[in-house]
Amino acid sequence: MMYNSTRDRSVQVSAAQAIAAGISTEGGLFVPSQLPRLTAADIEALVSMTYVERATAVLSRFLTDFTEDEVRDCATSAYTVERFGSEEPAPLHTLEDGVYIQELWHGPTCAFKDMALQILPHLMRVSAAKTADGKEIVILVATSGDTGKAALEGFRDAPHTRILVFYPEEGVSPMQKLQMTTQEGGNVGVCAIRGNFDDAQSGVKAIFTDPAVRERLASQGMQFSSANSINWGRLVPQIVYYISAYCDLLKNGTISMGEAINIAVPTGNFGNILAAYYAREMGLPVARLICASNCNNVLTDFLSTGTYDRNRDFHTTISPSMDILISSNLERLLYHLSDGNDKEVADLMAQLSEKGCYTVSDAVREKVSALFASGWCDDEQTMAVIREVYDTHGYLCDTHTAVAVGVYRQYREQTGDTTPVVIASTANPYKFSASVLRALDDTVTCADEFARVDMLHERTGCPVPTPLASLKDKTPRFTGCCDRDTMEQAVYDLLGVR
């Protein structure tokens, strides 16, 4: 299988080349030239497999320049009991009849990004051996919270690799910030940016696509890549857990083969729900993809109108990993729905860069409407969902999962659609203890992060994850901060490039 750039389909690379490069030189994202298909027999065969075996089977269909043994080794090394607590790293929890929460946060950083970022370093290692000609890989990451820590942990002390993470100074939760700034490892670097996630993401993309920067790093024996979901190697493992959820529902006898499900996903950068789209296009029986946003609802508006407009107020919310106005992975969807029209996609992305908005064709808009439902919740609604779900079901969810639950309920009420639904749960609630605790008891005013963790534990009895509890006495290693226009120099400083 080969991969094309969304902005120039004449660019054609292997999976290893796409993963090692991260992004195409003209700024496009790599997409598979065609999608592999899963038949009912294929899905039936996956039902009895472990998660590692399912991952191997699915990923081998996309990574055709890897041997099956290489793919299996990557999956086996990533999805260990030590890292995820069991042989089922993405278990399903039944919230109520027909509503299933897929918990994607049992990994070492307590967020769904672990599902991809525990395997990406292994995919990168194999890819670099095939393509990088001995260069040191420099992973450059912009994060709205969870990706940063998960990438840092995944690439910590990986050989021939450096990783640099930029995060919005005031745009992550205290726990997320502490996770990143205390990160251990000899090959890691972390820097705050004065601005929001979009500033960090735009800065990273500008650095990636600057020929002068690439040449300067090449002179030092270095090559950029990415751990953001713009990297195909970060996105493709996410396809696996949606297919695995369907297999688990079959295994439990909850659904029958061929019965359709809906999937609801809280999303900001569009990668997580795009993975569900890919699973659907491969043949997984999925009826509707429900895109859940917070009050930074640029995706909600796009999916309902066909116009993407980032020219709006940016809101800092209690679901910070979704505080995004430029959803990078939407570009991949536009490429597929325009039947690979790279010129059209390049023009839309140029409009977004120059004017901050674009409108898709009627043909694309009709396809979007057929696939996606959308909605959004503000902070008050989100906290109400956390409280109601806990009071009614005894289940504690974080602020992002609560957005998805709230939007799904809006959708069900508006449409009457009771198709079984899998809701992606993206983070452990203790990562956002202040907001979750306030949702349960709005009289709490405690300012200390770990005191709030203790209070939430006393209030609910839910166990505090060891990776978060162990942060209590750690001193931050990284305290630097830069502006959007000084990110390039910050990269050189962190790498020691003179």
C-alpha cells in the first residue's frame, strides 16, 4: 500500500516513509491510496483474538512494507499488561442498555493518546531503519494537553530519537502541565508557548515545512517527524480500538454480526473521530459518527453547514484538550470525500490560512451530512452530565467524555435513534480533578491540585491512578516559555543546535 499527500497526490510514499517524515514537504498529510476491506469473515476471526492480535491483523493491512513479525513485535511491545493493567487496554463499560463507554485511558499517562503513542515509537523505530539513513529523528509535537505527555512517555530514552513538546501556557489542566514539565528522560524537551493550541500547532507546522530549518537540522544529522495525529503512524493505531470495540460487543453477545452501531467521539483536532471514519470505510458496520465539541464548536458548525470558519472567539474550557479552532485532520476527510481532489484540498487549506474560513462544495457537504451528526456542550452542561451520570449510574467520567455523553443524548433525543452506541472515553477523571469535583460539589474551593484529588477520591471511592498520584512530590524540570514567533529558536535551543 502506498500513501499520497492530500495537497499533491503525485507524491507517493511507503508507510515507513510516511511515518518517518510525519508530513509531506508541501504541507499535505499522508493518506492511504486505498483502504483495505474487512469482510464479515475477517471481523468474525478477530472476535476471538487478543487486542495485540487484533492490532497486528489490522495494522498489517496498512503497513505493507513492514513484515508481519515487525508489526506483531510493535504491538506486543506497546500493549503490555505492565503499561495498561490488563490484556484488554480498551475495555467497554456498559453505562445503560445500548450505551457503551470505551475506556481508552488505562495507559501510563491516563489518556486515550496512549493507545497510539505507546506503539508509535516502535513503528518509528522500524520506519527509521528502513528510510532515515542513520539520521537522528527529532519528534516535534504541539499539544492541547494529553498528546504531549503521552508522546514524551512513549519516546522517552528511545534510541536515535529526540522529542520536543510545545503546550499553551494557560491552556492545559494543572495535572497535564505537571505531567509534562516533570517528564524524565535524557532525550526530551518541553516548552510552554504564550498563546493557545492553534498557535502552537501552526508554529510546529511552519517549522516542519521550512526548507531552511530542514537543511539546518540535516547538517546536524537530524530529521523532523511528528507524534501529533498529522503523522499517519499516530492515527492508524486508533482505527484498531473501534474495530476491537465492535468485536467485544459481538463476543459479549450484545450485538449480532452485521448489526450497525453508532460511535460518539469528543474531538478537537478531528483525529480520533477520523479513525472511526476509517474503520467504517473499511467495512465496520457503523451507521452514524457523532462528533462532540465543547463551546469551541467550529466542527459542529462545519458538519452542519459545510463552512469552516475559525474567525470566532476562542474559549478556554474545562475540556481543554478540545480547545481547538484549527482541526488539522479534517484535511484528510476532505481529500477522501472529494475523491482525492488534491487541488481542491490545497485551495481550501490556502483559504483557511489566508482568510480563516472556507466552504466545501455541495457534493462534499452532502457526503458529510450522510456520515456525521454533531453537537456541542458548554461547561455548565458538561458538569451537569458528570453529576447526573455519577448520581444515576455511579460512573465517574472526565470533562471530555462528559461532552460526548451529553452530545449523544442530544442526538438521541432529536432523532429517536436508539442504535447501540460506543462512546469514546478519552481521559481518566483525575486528570481534571478540579472540574470533576466541582461538578459533584460546587461548594469546593480548594486550590491545591492533590488535595482536590484526595477529596475526589473520598467523595467517590474511585481509585487514583498511580501515574498521577506519583506526581505529587515531583519538581518540574522544564520551566521555559516562548512566543509563537520564537518557537524556531526554542527548537534549536532545546536541541543544542548552534
